Amino acid sequence: GATTLVAQNSGAMIQVDKTVHDYGTIQQGANGECTFTVTNSGNAPLILTNCKGSCSCTVPKCDTEPIKPGGHGTVTVKYDTQRVGPINKSVTITSNATTEPDLIVRIKGTVVGAPTSAP
């Protein structure tokens, strides 16, 4: 693979505890919230400037406090589980990280409708 010559730990660097959150199969109307833990592995404060969902049914919320080097922040994603069907959305976390200024995390799973009783 290609190696990039970046001074070790220069500036803010972003790491997430996972890049995909799998809801599995959840019921319609269930709690569609999940969190991604962001770690600053650099040597300057990490500032999350924007978190954007790929559609209006996915609403992410970023910690706006600067994350100190070695510190953690949280990105909370709320998915509208009134929508039945597969979940396959992405959230873009924009920050001042030198490594990945636009980090994309995904959520996936399936929302199943409540069983309807036959008339």
C-alpha cells in the first residue's frame, strides 16, 4: 500500500470505535438511536464542525466541544424507525482532523413492521 508521509500525531486526528453500526432487525417505532465514539489520537484539539446524514430520516448530533488530544467525543445518530425496510445510510463527520477531515460512518439493519391481524 501507499504510505503517506505525515509527521506522527501532527495536528488533530480522528478515530471512531466502529465505522458501521448494525441495528440488526428492529421493530417499527423502536429506538433508532446509536452512538459512535470519536477519539482524538493527535496532538491538537479535534473540532467536529459538522455531522450530516445521507437523508432526513437520519439525524446525527455531534459533540461541539473541542476534543482534547487523547480525549473522546460522541456522535449520536437517530434513525427514524417509522420507515419499514432496510436501513443503509451514511453519516459524514466533518472535522479539523489532518487524517480524515470527512469521515464517513454507516448505519445498517432492517426495520420490520408490526404484525397486522388479518381482518
